[in-house]
Amino acid sequence: ADYFSNTMTIYGEPWEVYRVYTGSNQPYTNSLILNNKVFVPIENNSYDDDALAVYAEALPGFEILGFTGSWQSTDALHCRAKGIPDLEMLQIFHNPIDDQDEAQDSYMVDVIIDDLSEAGLIDEELKVFWWTDDMDMNESESITMTVCPQDIPDCYTASIPGQSEDTIIRYYIQALDETGRLETLPMAGYYDFQAIGGTVYDDGDLNMDGTINILDVVSIVNVVLNGEQNDMADLNNDGIINILDIILLVNIILG
């Protein structure tokens, strides 16, 4: 766990590490994830419930099941299970959206879908399902993904709309190929992130009327002359609002 705490993922972000207490070398981490279930080796002691609760927190939507047995710390359910790989599996890869600290117009869901069977994907079934705090999962809205504008193999994208109020957005990804393989990511449950509500204005729209024009120049000049602090006026993000920001705004208007 210490190694992963100090290591970045392939997306350049820190790992989110969940810890379970194993003071007597309990085998909790030697678990087996199978479809929408997580089989956790337990020992009928006072630490079992806490370990199962950590799994439930880390994997929302999965069914967490504890099993007793003749376990050892390095030999339990995961070590004793045999898996047969599906060499023509349908794989989905995605870097989950992080919690937000400001309002956004939309939230991009970028996905890599690898059809190892090479039978082909069914485009209309490549979807993102999303819902918010005031919706149930069965009320989720779906968005059909499209090919990413960047030249990235097997890349698809969808856009979850911005929200008017602060909320938690939950979502999952679905893909279907011509062999009938239907996969979701995560395999059970959902991803979630904090979304900040509000209207997003373009850089330079200081009076927030939806148009960038001479009125915004007047607004930024007044900010500079009055020595006001207005983050929207700091267009070059240098912490100072001055003539450089006015020039930048004029350039935005002139295109």
C-alpha cells in the first residue's frame, strides 16, 4: 500500500488506496472479484466487519460476501481460484472523473473500448448512463458515445451535461459487440464525482451577459482603475489585474 500511495497511475494521477487492518496477518486482501460479487476471506473475528465495510466503500454496487476457511495471510480465496481467460473479451478502459471544484459546461467521459474478437462494436449500444442525487439508478439518462475527435485507436467519448446545482453525479459505461458480449464499467455499481452547480461563462464575459464585447472592456477597465479583485478579470491568471488583461480581452474580441 505504501508503494501505491507514492506511485502515479498511467493517467498521471495518484492511486486511491483503501486500507484494511490486518494486525494478525488476516487474509482480507486475498479476495476474489467475480462479476458483480466480491468474495472476501474472513476469520470470524472482531475485524471482519470493518474489512467488509472497506470493500463496500471502495466498490459501491458490488455484493460483498465474507467466507471462512482454512486461510493463511498469503493463501486464501484469490490464490485458490482458477480462472479461464476469454481471449475474445470486450475490454473497457476509463479514467474516472475527479471531484470538481468549479462549475463546468459538461463532463467528458473518454473511454477505450477494445474488441478483442474483432467482430465489431454495435455503435448504438456504446453508452454512458448517468444520474444525480435526486434520481434513482433506474431513472438514469443515457448518452450514446461517439468516436473521439483525437486520433486515438478505439477511443470513444460522451459528454455529461453541467448541473445548475451542486450534486453528486453517478455514471457507468456500457459496450456491446457483434458476438453478443455486453460489458459495463465498472462491472457492477458506478463511478461518482462531486459536480459544482452554476452557469459557466466564457473567458472575458465579465458582465456575464453571454456576449464578449466593448461592455466587458469597460468592466475590466473599471476593475483596474478601482483596484478591485475579480478573478474573472484576471485573464492571464497571473494574480494581478492590469493592462495586460485589458489587452488580452481586446484580442479575444478581435479574434
